[in-house]
Amino acid sequence: MAWPAFQFRPAPGRLQPREDALALWRLLPRGRVDELTLAAWLTGPRRDLDGRTPLQWLDEHGLDEPLRRAAGNLRARAAA
């Protein structure tokens, strides 16, 4: 199985999990949406994030309210 690199930070001699990416992942509607779709959401540009991907936004602003709202919108669409 391949693991998407965006969930890790390089560390000397190993990869270290990105806690901020894991926290964002926990906000997504797992089980209602397949993981490939969630990975596409994380890496695709979003109008509600000024054209940035959720991961770019996470790098630039952290897990702030606009990113939490975007994840909440995805959860709401998955529940509909």
C-alpha cells in the first residue's frame, strides 16, 4: 500500500507524521466518503479557501476557522 506523502514531514532518517494533517483528517467524513475522494479534496483547490488546497491552507494558516468550515461543508454534503 502506498501512503500519501502529504501526511508526513521529513525528519532525519525517517518520516514524521504531520499532527496538523491528522487533525484535519479526523474532521473529514470518513466512512461516508471513500479515502481517494478525501485525498482529492485535501489536494484540490477550493473556492472557499481562496483557490488554495486544504493542505496549502493548513501550511499557511493552520487548522483555523475557514479550514474547519470547509471540512464541515464536506461533512454536511456527505451526510445529505
